[in-house]
Amino acid sequence: MEVQFRDGASGQLVGECADREIGLKYAADMNAGAAGAAENWVNGYMDSFTQWTYAKTAFDKWATEFAQRFRTLRNG
């Protein structure tokens, strides 16, 4: 995913970013430990087969990262 941010009035480029992570549709997130990862994987197993759920997960991740970055920039 690549993104460019442009000023709405001038069209000037004000920022850009790229996410180079390769999607792993069935990978377990180990941040919650092995038991948490296994539980999340099992609970989301059926949903992982739909295109929309997989895409929504990616968009949610990007939205969270954008919000964190904007918060950091705003706070200086």
C-alpha cells in the first residue's frame, strides 16, 4: 500500500508513506502470547476466508498507524 497526502487547495505533496508488509492471511499474531494467538486464530478462522474481512483488517491496521502518526506529529 502506498499513500500520498496532498494539500487540497494547492495540490502540493505534504507527505507519503508505504507499507511493504506482505499479507499472511493465516498467520497468527503472537503479540498476545501463544494462547491468545491460538484463540484469536480459531475465533477468526471462518472470517479469514472472506475477501472483505481480510481487506478490512488491512485497512484497520493502516488507519490505526495513521492515527498514531498524526497524534505524534500534532504533539510535536
